[in-house]
Amino acid sequence: MARTYLSTQTDDDFNKARNKALFNEIQHFLNPEEATLISFSDMKKLLKPRNEVYKGMQVVPVSLIVGSEGRFKDFDNHFFPKSNFLKSRWEHVDMAHLQDISLPPITLYELGGLYFVRDGNHRVSVAKLQGVENIDAEVVSLQSEIKLKPGSTKEQMIKQVIDYEKRVFYNETNFGDITDYWCLDFSTPGQYDIIYNHILIHKYYINQDKKEEIPMDQAILSWFSNVYLPVIKAIEKYRIIRKLKGHTISDLYLFLIKYWDELKQKFGNDFSLDKAAENFKNEYTKEHHFQTIKNFLAKLRMKKNLQNC
């Protein structure tokens, strides 16, 4: 009799968890990525940790477990199951919880102050539904200087990484003090390394005509005045940023400088920046507009499908 009651309870619990996942999906139908569990692999590529340190057994707050190594497609961002094929295993774990049966500790990666499941996704899912605050885990820590904020979406984590990269770039180069420009902002990580490389290349070409190598601060100011600002002025002249919403003006600098370089390789070094900016606007803004329409129609279809469920 007790077994029958517990089976009914685990069935109810799974249905409750599954319905939470469905409701979460409906709430985020315009931005489905916000309801997606964070991939450990994606965060590892983003934070680029230096090395791994085995931390052993720990008691970990369930609220700090935000992602998974291999099952990030099976659960939503609250670890609720996204498919009925998870039911059997999920209910088995839930049954153990209801009977106070101890299960083996889960295994976790710690990265940026948050945790990602190596093994034990179903146990974390049940713990989330049942309101369990802490869970035993064997932890491997990946060392990173970037600390992520609990409760952040993947998009917010990316923004935290970009903000960290900007602080490092400005501190190590004194870029803001040299140029009095504090708006070198990007929408994706890894771009400050590209900017630094642009400055080094610019410095190399300047030094070809010099007997003594110019200092780095002069190279930065020269790059800013003679490379970056003219490209920005071309972007503003042709109003490219109005056509490519969601990007910063520094994003567009990288897009246009790369595009201009490709045109110069094809048509010669005399190909003007003005002409490159005009061509870029005509070619890429149309493509972006077409993709925006496709994304909008795809979201409308998703909304219709959810309403029909």
C-alpha cells in the first residue's frame, strides 16, 4: 500500500516538474535561450580556466548549481525535465528522496563560483523541485579569475565576462587615460585581444620608419586617432549602426575594418574607407534585416505551436 502511495506521489512530482518546464518554456517563447540550462562546455570556452584542482567532498548549495556537462538539453534552466523520457530515472531518484534513502554523492565542476553537473542531473532536478537547500558532491574546481553572479542567465554571464575583459584591457594598457575614450565596448567576449593585436600591428608599421621604437602609449594614441576614429566616423556617416541593432559601435569597427581589408586584398590598397563603408551598408545590413525577419517568423511559429499544445 505504501509503495502504491509513493508511486503515485513520484508520478505527481514528475508531472509537477514537467509542467513547470512547460510553463517556463511558454514564458520565454520570444527568448527561448533564457530558459535553457547552461552548458559547462560553453562556459569553459568563455572563461578559459587555467587548471583543475580536486576539492573532494563538499556540501554545495543547490541554488549555485546552474548547468550541466552533458545533459543541458534535457533540463531547463531550473533543472526541470523537458521530456517525458526522463520520467523513469527521475521518479526512481524521487522515490529514494521520499524514503530517505541515501544516494551516492553527485559530481560537480566549480567554475567562476558556480557549479555544473558532471554526474547526478536527475538528483539535482529532484532536489530543486523538493526544495532541498544543500547536496553532497564531489567537486573539481577549474581556476578562473572571473567570478560569476548566482542567478545570472547565460547572456548576463557573457556580459560579466566582457566587463572583466574590458577592465583588464583598460588597466593593462591605460587605454582610457591615453585616449580619454571609455566607450570601447563589445557585445561578445574575446574582442579586446583583437584590438590589442590591431594596436601591435599598427605599432609595427609605424616603427618601420623610425630609428627608435616608439613607446606603447604613443602607438595606442596613434592607432586610436588614425585607425579607430576614421572607421567610426565612416560608420556614423553611413548610419550603419541604425541598421545593425544589437551591436556596439566598436563591434562595427571590427566588422568594417575586416571587410575593408578583404576589399583591399581583392581590389588593391587604394580602395577607400568611404567606399568600403558604403558597400558594407548595402551588403550586410540587407542580410541582417532578412535574418531578423526569419527569426521573428520562427518565434511566431513557436508561439502558435505552444498554444496548440
